[in-house]
Amino acid sequence: MIDLAALDIAGTTVEEGSAVYRALHDAVRGHGSSADVADVARWMGADKRTAIRALLELGGDPSAVEPAFADFERLLREAYDATPPTAMPGVLDAFVALRERGARIALTTGFSADVTGLILERLGWTDGVVDAVVTTDDVPAGRPAPYLVHRAMERTGVTDVRRVLTVGDTVLDLEAGTNAGARLVVGVLSGGVPRAVLEAAPHTHVVDSVADLPAVLAGAATPVVTA
């Protein structure tokens, strides 16, 4: 039985057109970084200040983390104003299926609380859609540290990591779920990371999208490693 499903936001439950990575790239380039798209992609799922700090080491100004982060948030807001984020297909049905099995639902993210609030407001998910939201403002370190998952457990009253499911679209998501000790660590392909890359990371399942979670749970008595 699963008591908690802790799911990533961008690329997992929410389609936002990769706006976060374009905003991140533009923000650090604006402060002298020579980072290319591949450099930015390595930080998918990470705390954004941590990502900015690392990307600014590529020819940029290492002291400009906070100004670059402010630029990142501004650029992302502008992108979401132009093209609002939407729920991934099948996500709300998956939430219903999880609740029918007695699971609480938490969103965990490498975004700050401000950006996360903006996304949830655009989606209309600010009241009752999920049981908890955990951002990098709430923990001492983002992924691959386990703290986002453990804080989600704290906020939903779940005490046994063997009754936790984590879901994400990046290697860091899978590493964080594994580090947290979750029973099920599910990678989804909806964020664009190739299957081979996710399957090379620690996991129990890799599926197309969150819409596949009911099928995963139906056979979840014994987790199956697909790598």
C-alpha cells in the first residue's frame, strides 16, 4: 500500500514548454556564463540557485547568483504570462486513482516558493488539489538529497518510507527518491529525458507519464527494477 505519492512539477505533472530551462539559460548568459543548452540540461530537477551557481562558474560572475536568480524568476514569470502552464494529460485522473487507494499527494520541486505559487495559481491548483507542496525554500538542500521527499512525509503525516512513491522526469528526481528510501521510484518520459538515461539511474519503474501510475500501482506488491 502507498500512503504518499510525492511528484515533481515541471515535466512530470505540469507541461510548461521547457520555459524554466530557457529562463535559466538566458539568466546565466546575461551574467557572463558561457553555458550551452547541454550544460543547463545537466541541472534538470536541481535547486535553481544551485544550478545558477554552477553555471556561473562557466565563464560568468560567480558573485552574481542572486541577481541571476532574480532574472530567472522574472523571465519565467514573463514566459508563463505569455504561455500559461497546463496539467500533463492524465494527471488529475491519476490523482483520483491515488486517492482512491488511500494515498496522499504532494508536489516536490526544485523551484522556489514564489515560482511554485505562480504555477499552481495558473493551474488553479491552490485549493485542495494536492495535500502538500514542498519547494527548495523548505529544505536545506535540493535533489539529489532526500529532504524534499522527507519534508513531504512530515507535512502529510506519513512516517514509513516503505509506503512512499516518488515520481519525476529527471535523473536527480530518481536519485532523490532512492536516497529517501521510497518503496517505488518512478521515472516518467514526459519531460523529454531519454529512456536510456532514466533507466541508467536508480529506479523501480520507468513509464511514459503520470497517467501510467494506476497501472504501476496495480502491480506494485513487489517493485520491479526495469534497468
